[in-house]
Amino acid sequence: MIKYEEPAINPWDGDSLDWRFYSLKGIYTIPSGFAKGFVISPFYAFSDNSAHNNAQVSYIGLEGYGKLGIFTPRFEVVYADGDTDDNDAGIDYDISAMAAYASVDIEICPGFIPYLGIRWEEGDDDPNDDDIDAFNAITDIARYTPTFGMENAIVYRYVTSLGTHLYSGNFNRIGTQPGYGGISNSSRGDAPGLLMWGLGFKGKYDKWSYKVQYMDFSYDEEPIGLDGTSTDDEVGQEFDIRVAYAFSKHFTMANCFAAFDPGDGIEDLRGNDYDETALVNTIELIWSW
């Protein structure tokens, strides 16, 4: 007989957990006119993150998505407000930060859908004060978003020199000040934030599908470099191309090629050795049921 032992943290008991998250979301679908079917969705979320510096943060935001003729616009804006304290240093921090996203797909035909967009996350402009201005999401899986998401893009991987975390596509592991969220509680309160703009095109034809995109990244606020001064704001550019063939509804094979060319900001932050273009080529074997 296998003996059952009560786990140290009961996943069914919220009082045993160190990070609680509560959310409320409204959905309004426009009933008629040109924007019929377009969704407007306000939301509120509260993060009680006692696992990381006792952070209590409210997230207030609005998002929209849907088809408008041949256009599929998507947008989101969110404001984070709260406080956290560093028990070791005995310092309380006030949190106030914003983030926004907007994109549009243009369906010329199923085989050719151009798209473009922009993403912004506020960075912290002074790591020595008691304000946290860097936006830390509760979590972040930009890798799987419908417009710029790409399964094997470099920026969505855990890359120490870039300060990225798995799935997120931001640079929130850069910094030293305690944060209040992010995947694995990894984001920093003095993270530099980001500004991304990009464009690409995608499509499907019979059993084939493809996606080609370019993204340009810069810091919203420049972190401190190796020489003790602010870095350049240019982080780098990424180019991705993915081609897939569906042998059946249960099995697909894909090839993804990704290249990331670091900008001057990375060299200022890490040194002159970090100036080479990173290349990744991945074969995907995908089973689904």
C-alpha cells in the first residue's frame, strides 16, 4: 500500500499559498454596425504577493479585440498601483507603472496576412529612490500571443545576457531592486522596461502555414552600464521565420529559424564580447489530439 502524505503546500487551500491572485473581467461585444462582434473588456486584478517582499498590487486595465472587415485589431492598456516592502533593507516602496500594446492584422487573403504592432512596458528611471516605476506583470506569456508570438523565437527564451525570462519577451531580470511579479517572481522593480515595434506577415495554404516577422527592441529607461553611466537604449533586432506542414490533424512538422542582433545597449551593459548575432534553428514535431 502506498502511504499518502499531506503536501507541504496544499494546492486546494489558498491560505497555504504565498501568492494569491484575484481577478474580475467584464466582456462587452458590440452588437451591430461595422464593429459588430468587436470585444471591449475592462478588467481588474489584485496580486497579494507575500512570497516576494509582501507586495500588494492592483492592476486596472482595458483590452479590445475582434474583426473589423479585413482588419483584426488588438489592444491592451494596464496600470499597476500598490506597494511592497523589502524586509531585509527595511524600506517600503510605492508602485506605479503602466504598460500598453496595440497591433493589427490585415487579411488580404488566407495565404497573406500582413501585421504590425507596438508594445511598451514602463521602466524605472531611478533605482535609488523608494518608487518602483517598472511594470511587472503578474505573469507574462507573450511567446503564445496571436500576433508576435513565436514558439522558438530567441527573445522568448531564458537568455541571461538579455535579461529575458522564458515566454516573457521583456528584460525584467535586469536590475537589483525588489520587484513584485513576473514569471517565477523574477521581475525587478528597477527593470528598464521596453519599447518594441514590429511587423510581419503570415498565412496558410492547404496543409502549409508560415510566419515571417521582424521586431526592434529598446529600453524604456536605460539601465546602468559597466562604466557606471546609462547605457544606449538600443537592445537589438530579431528576425524570425517559421514554416509548418500538417501531415494530419494530429501531427505537424515545423522549422523555425530565429536571429537576434544585439544593439549598443547590450554591449554597454555586458561588454564588447556581446556583439555577435545569435542564431537558432529548430525542428518541431507536434502531436495533438
